[in-house]
Amino acid sequence: MPANSPENHVIDYRAAEQLLAAKDPRGAIKLLDNVIAAHPENTAARLLRARAFFAGAQLRGAELEFTLVLEREPDNAFAHFALARTFERANRPEAAQRHFRLAAALDPRPDYLRAAKFGDSGGAGQD
């Protein structure tokens, strides 16, 4: 099977999921770089790479990937929530609050609603 085959990209994607679960975000990013180079339109791979960037404290990479996902899927509540967490970690509370509220509006999960703080006048989400 050629190294750049679709089958290998699926294997790399699944391995990247496992690496991220095993707290190896850099290893996951390395595998996903190949998948995304071959399939730049693959939103699932980009979302996984964004999560890996976030887990590895590579906030700029996480922001870029989550933003790209949201350009393609503006109703992705998880991507809004994760981008908000990224902004929160980067000490950008206004941007974080906007995306926490979008996430909660799209999906009223308790953790999204709590982070959105609809009753408060400002501030970012809480842990």
C-alpha cells in the first residue's frame, strides 16, 4: 500500500486520535499534518489537529484550525466552545465570551451555558 494512500490517511487519523487520548498532542499533529496535506478539505482532521494544538498549548495553531473549521461549519457548537477556550487561555476574554455564547446558542449543553454566563455583564467562562 503506498504511503500516501487514502487507507494510510485513515490509519494516521485513527492513530492521531489515540495519540491525543494518550496525551501526545505533538505526535498527533505530526500524523495529521500528512492527512491534511493530502485532504485539506477534511474538517474532521482539522478539528482533531486543532484539539491537538490546544492540548499542546500551541494556541495560535489551535485558533487558526478552529477558525477554519468554523468557516466551513459555522454551526459547529463544539468548535465555537473550543475556540472560546483557546481565546480564554490566550487571555482574550472578549473573543472567548463571544464564542462561548455562540456555542451555548447552538447547543444548550450545561457546560456551554455555564461558560456563556448569559446573566453576567462580562468576563470569560469558568472552569
